[in-house]
Amino acid sequence: MPLEKILITVKTYPTLSRSHGELVCTAGLREDGRWIRIYPVPFRLLDYQNRYKKFDWIEGSFRRNTRDQRPESFRPNDASQIRAVDHMGTENSWAERRAFVLGRASVYDHMQHLVDLAHRNELSLAVFRPTRVLDFRWEETGREWDPERVEEIRSLADQGDLFGTENWRETLRFVDKLPYKFFYEFADQEGRRSKLQVLDWEAGQLYWNCLRNAEGDEELALQKVRQKYFDVFRETDLHFFLGTTLLYHRWAANPWLIIGVFPAPGLAPAVQSSLF
């Protein structure tokens, strides 16, 4: 199949899959601005030079994921052949990123419109611009992965059934489970308030980095994460990359999650808006 070039804009924090081991959901924009969700990808099994970063251009061949009815969902024909070929930088106040992401992809500012599109199975990935960011919070969750799921994955590893990777036993070390869930609270153009979970890889990694710097003080680490995601990002022209989950896509009251953030330098909506 022909190669496609994708600008990666989303990488979620790793989860454990009974079928595929440790996985990262990635998504990005094709050269014409159309969204694509790439799943499953055993990200930490890719060759080091191909562990692509956000805003890397990658090349690979993909086919529709027949187990996922969401319109943007594709799977790699061969995950090991995905190649990072270029990177889009932040020069000139993110000029190139802004022009591509905000110029080629549709940008939404009404939450109910997105909910309706998801329920009609017309959209499951989107760029959203909150009119006002109200808060950034967290909730404590389980601190360990489900032991039954871990055992199932280890059993698959023993059978050599995980993507046919013979060296899986040597690399079977799971990423640490985040002990907290992060949430943004925000209002849209109509004044509708929403609270959506943040699944961005960078939020999770920031927590672990802050925890190390805080010598294990979780409250201090959490406040540092909030300082960046609320205090700093609120002063930017902040956009969210939103995605739905397969389970709740077509029926939940609000099936959307924040799977990435786009804190473009510029005047914040909260400063621009006189609605509140």
C-alpha cells in the first residue's frame, strides 16, 4: 500500500491492552488536514530512532481499522515500518504549527455541536478552542495496573503472540501507572461548561518529573502540573485536541476527552472574551 505522511499531534499516556500489551494511542493530521487515529501501535517496541515525538512527520502505510467504527480510525500495516522523517518546530511563535493545525483542520468552539457529530458517527477527533479555561483539577485513582490484565499480557508474551515479537520477554517492563486523573474545566462559546479528562502523554510525564524534583512530595508535584497546565497555558491561545473513546463514542452524554493540548503563543481567549 502507498505510504502516507502524517503530522503527529497526539500521544496519549500508555495503557495496557489484553490483546496488544502496552499501547499508546496516537493521532495526527494528513497533509491535507484530515485527521487519522493510528491504533494499535506498540510504541515502546519501535526502534529507538522511530519513537516519534509530537509534531514529528512520520511515514507509514495504514488501513481502516475494521474493529473500530469511528471514521478516523486506522491501523498500521506494519508498525515496525513507521518512520519519523521530519519535525515541525516552534520558531516564530509557532508560526508553522499554527498555520498548519489551525489553518487546515476545522476548529470548533461549541461543545454540543461536537457531541452531535460524534453521536452521528461523523467525527471522533477534533481541534477545540475553549472560550474560557476555568480550572485544572485532579482525582486520585488506582496506583497499580490491574493484576489480571498484567497476567494476561505476560501469558501472551510467553506464547510469543504480541505482534510476533520474539524479544518481548526482554522488554516486558510496563510504564508506571499514573495515580491521578487530570481534568480541565472550561466554557465554550455558548457559555456551556464542561469537565473533560486530560489523557495527554506530556501531562503524565510532567507529573513524574515534578515528583522527582519534589523528592516524592505528591501535592507539590500536582501543584507544579497545575501551574503549567492552568497558569501558564491559560495565557496562551490554548486549543485542545479532542477525541472520543470507542466504548462511549455514539451514546455518552459527552463522549469527548482531551487527548492533547495546543498552547500556541498569543492572546488568551480569557483575555479576548468579554462574555464572562
